[in-house]
Amino acid sequence: MRNRKVSAFFNKKSYLIAAVFMVVAAFGMTGIYYTQQEKKLEEQLAKEQKEQIQQAKAEDEAREQKKKEEEAKKKEEQRKQQQAKAKEEKEKEDETEAVSGIIPPENDNFMDEPEVVAKVQTPVEPMLHFDAETDLGWPLQGNVVLNYSMDQTVYFATLDQYKYNPAVIIKAEVNTPVKAVSDGKVTNVETTAETGNTITVDMGDGYSAIYGQLKEIPKSTGDYVENGEILGYINEPTKYYSVEGSNLFFELQKDGVPVDPMGYLQ
């Protein structure tokens, strides 16, 4: 009786072990199946990606080939146009030579006529002379809001600081005409941050006049100006003179060094 119980126990245990092995085998087979499927999917994706790359390369090569063909066609058309133009010009030249060869001279004695040679005269530049003893007229009428000062600093309200001033700052309304104080030659027309549109006139004997804060300057470098001629009009003030308001920046120099214009202006 006992042997039967023992035998039945081992038989049940064998079945249980067999069942466990079957379950493990089933899971193993399932894992292998999914692994193979995943590998096939990766291979398929790699193949599709490779085909896309090859297709893109083929499209790029086709576009490049088409571009080269268009450029070659364009060059050929340009060559033909140049040949046609050269042929047309050659025909015109031949026609002109043929016509000129049959036109008789109007006067049988034209060979006896004296040759007329045009004389090219070089323009004579006017002599510039500045008489320092003669008082200059003012470039415009207005009050001086900042005096010339190169020996000590003066206060600039816009800048809120003291500094040297090589010119006189003459108050004037926008659009007021500015006149040349003397005959001279324009040596520079420029635009600066401080004085805006500025024109420099050489008056001779080392003297130059500088007019700043202008607009509509009618002269260019190399032009000559006469005493009293309009050099431009007062413009809106630059940011360096916003508090002082619209004005004329007038500087007088001797050999490139600023001098006090008030010693020369009437």
C-alpha cells in the first residue's frame, strides 16, 4: 500500500515537471519567433532606407545633369547671338565703306583748303587771395550762442560738459541761406556726426572757411565760389547741438589751425 502511494507521488511530480518544461519551451519558442520577426522588420527597414538613399542620389544626379544641359544650351544661344551680332556689324561696315567710296567731293579744290585745327584751351584757374586786413561779411545774420575758445574750455549745454570750441556757433532758423564770406575753391564736402553736412572752402594764402550744419549744398569738391554766393541752407541741428537749436557752425583756419573768426567778421 505504501509503495503505491510513493509511486503515485512520483508520477504526479513527473507530470508537473513535464508541464513546467512545456511552459518554458513554449515561452522560449515565442521569444525566438518574436526575435526573428523583429530581425526581419529591421532588415526590411534597412532595405527601404537604402532604396530611398539610392533614389535621392538618382534624383540629384538627374537635376545636376539637367542643369548642365541648360547651361550648355544657354552658352550655345549666347554664342549664336554674338556671331549674329558680329555678322550684322560687319555687314554695316561693308555697306558704309561701299557708300563712302561713291560719294564725290563737293569741291574739286577741297585739297587746297587750309587745314583747320581746333585749339584746345586749358581753363585758367582764378588766383585766390585772401586779404586778412579786410573784414569779412557774415555768412548769415544771427546771434552767436557759442564763442570761439581755444585757450580755455566753454560749456556745451547739449553735451553737458566743458570743451574747446574752434568755431563760432551762430543761431539761425532752419532753411536760412548761408553765404560764402569770400571767393574760394571747394576742397571738401562731407557729412560728420557733429557738424552734419559740411563744406570747406580754400580762400587762398592759407586761409580756409568751414561751414557746418547745412543742407542742399549745391557745390562739389573742385568747384569755385564767389563772395556772397549761397553755399546751402541751415539744417536741423545734429545731436551734438539739440539744446542750442538750429545753427551755423562756422570755423576759420590759417594753415590748418583754427583762428578766431570774430577778428575778421564785420
